[in-house]
Amino acid sequence: MTVDTEPQEPESTAMRFEVVSSALKEGTAAAARVGRLALPGRRPIDTPNFIAVTSRGTLPHVTPDNISKHLQVSGAYFSLEDFVEKSQQNLSRPPPIFSAPTSTNHPTPLYSFTGTPSHITTILAARRLPAVPSPIGNSTKSISVFTNTGFQNLSTTDYLSAASTLEPDITIPLADLTNNSPPGTSPTSKRALRMAERTDEWIVDWFSSPLSTSTSTFAPVLPIPYPIQWEYLSRLAEDYIPSSQLSGLAVHDPDIIPDLATHQPSLLSLPLLSLSNPSNPHLILRHIALGTDLFALPLINAVSDAGLALNFTFPAPPSPGSTPLPLAVDLSLPSFSTSVTPLSESCTCYACKSHHKSYIHHLLQAREMLGWTLLQIHNHATMSAFFGGIQRSIKDATFEDERLSFSRAYDSEMPAGVGERPRMRGYQYKSQGGEENAGKKKNKPAWQKELAVEDDKVEVPETDGGRELQEKGVGEVVKGSGR
């Protein structure tokens, strides 16, 4: 059954979400749906859709002016740990973001400090996505966040104070997550119960000190089975939806959505933001089929860093052939050194209209940042077109058929990418030690040996840098010096 209504703009200062069209059929609990999320002063977000994931307050490789010119991004995910250095209690030197001056174009400290275009919806969480694994874990009163000075504790009180000062459009309260668990593992039942109980206590503290009316709250839904967190979810449905304090849900595992539809259907009146970090468009489509409305997608930044240009469309091509099509092309490969075709024949983004594959290949080989900038523009444009096609298919009641065709047409996973990435940033390092990581440098040297002439070797001191020069063939260590 498909239900269509005309989207309406909000009449108050509060966020508004409404379902425009749904693929819900009789006998099913949840399904793909088209909606509209609107906040005063921001560009409305037609769902399903995605939001950009920032790093250190900005979209990697793309400046705010180019975001406005070339990207169709309507929302951005920020993490508080990007801006603070230590616990926010009794600070003698508060982080600069808290005192950033505001203006008409940048009405809050978060907008002003980051330079985010004013039409973009800002979403503030405590930790990055994906989160840096923490070796110290959470406590009964706080979670562990990775700041410029290492791991620090962040309490609900401190986080609420920061959110009140920064005034994001949407904020996600603290959740007791096991970010130090190996990938693919689930917490024990005892740990999962503690996660639910702590998060329940923290959400009560959160709503006992309400934020500004201009900030909406998306409560976290934990990546644990529904029966373990049913009491917490019942509180959200029974206490905070009727009082209009709860505006949405931040879902860490979309597989729980059918349980919400069965046991807490009132929660599905809210927009569902996925923080599950899907690794390919097939998973995105699966989560949309469950009813997910918004996605925070670190995937786009990751494929751009890998030198990949996304190359898929929805619906899929009518006759893809017997061999599955690649989801992306690796522009660092030598085969693209002379290719003067666009990154994608069907794309109309700035990168595809103004440049070609061989130019991007050259930039990547030269490690010029412009190469990753153009990839970001193209990959965000491809993802925007992908979600636009999904919205149309849901309205036309063809989504499930098109999803099946897409799964047959394209590879199941993204290519790995063989080129060099940009230089790594601190939060991308593993937080754990170990012999396997000892002595290893995270970034390759920017220089390399161009010409080896035995007689031209320079005497260098016996230091780490000197030994590295000797290994490269451009130096000869002099024993006993440099210490």
C-alpha cells in the first residue's frame, strides 16, 4: 500500500518530520518510506538520504565554499571530541569553539567555528564515526572520548553543557557503547544489560535539563537485542514522545527496526538516523528496506581517500551483462593514465564536467590534495543521485524490484584501492599498542630516492632519521654520532 501526502513546511521553531510515501504492505511491520525532515532556517532533507561525516570540524578535502557550490549535502555530523582537549569541568582555558563569535550567516558557535554553510543541518555527537577504540572503556557517569591529548572522560553533564553552548540543530545523547570490542563481535548478555541500564539513566538525566528549543534530540538505540533494552525503549515511547522532548532516534543497528514496529510502533513516527556505518550500497538498500530514513556515511570519505570514484546508479543499468559491474573504479591504476573520459559517463558533477580520469590519476600519483577534493565532489554527487533514485522508486512502488536488480548488477563489495592514501591523522591511528605496531611509522616519507650514485652518499648521524636515509640509499651512517 502506498500513501502519498504533500510535504508541509514547519509552522514553529521545532523540527518537523512527516512520512510522504511508504512501501508498507499488509502483514509487514516496517518498510522503506519517503519522508521530509525540516528545521527552521535549514534546507529540508528529503528522505531516505545521507548526511556528510566531518573530520576536525570540516568535510575532508572540501572547503565550505565548495560545499555550497558543488555538493548537495543537507546535513553534517560533528563529534565533540574533535574540538576539546580534556574534561570540560572547571576549565581555566575553555576550547576556542565555545567562544567563537556568531553572525547572521553563522548563528551559533558550531556554525561560526567550523564555517559550515547556514543551510546545512548540524548533528552533534560525542564521538567520531566510526569511533576510535578506547582501551579504558566507560564508567557509570561518563564515556571515554579521544581528544588531542589522549583519552578523557566525558560525563552527561559536561556533554549537555557543551551542546547547550554550541547549539547544534540535532544532538545525540551519550550511549554506553562497547567501542573497544573487535569488529563483528557482540557484547555478552551481562554487558549488554549494563549498556541498556546506563543509557536509560543517562537519558533521564539528559531530559531533566532540557536544551534550547532550537536543538532537537535523537535518542540512541543500542546495538543489542530488543528484549534487553525494552525498558529503555518503552521509556522513550511513553515518556518523551508525548511530551515532544524526543525528536528522533539514532539507531546503531537497523535490524532492530522491525522489533520497534511490532512492540513500540509510536517510535516509528520519528525519523530514524542510522549510525551503523554500512560498507557498501547493498547494505544501505537493505537498511532502507527496514525503514531507515537517514544515514551518516563515513563510507564516502573512505572511498575518496582510497582513490576510488563511485560508479553505480539506482536503478541499475537495464542490461549490465553477465559479469557484475564494479561499484567504483580505482583511479590510481596505471590503466587510467591516458584515459580522457569522465569519472562516470552518467554523472554531471563538477569533477566529471571539468576533468577526466587521467588528470585525477596524475593528481593521485603526485599526491596533490586536489585529486581527493575532486573525488569527494564526485562521490558525494553519486551518492546524492543514488538516494534520489531510491526516493523515486519508493514513490513509484518499484523499490523492492529495483533493489533486487541492483544486487544482481553490481559487485557485492567495494574494491580495496591500491593507491596511497592521504597522510594519516592522529585519530586514525590504533589506540592500542603492541609489538606488531612498535617502530612502524603511520605515513610513508614524502620524499623518495630519485637517483642512486654511490659516490654522492652523505654522511649522516646514527639516528632514526639517519638510518632511514641509509636505507633509502642516499646516506651513510657514521657510527657513534648523533647521540
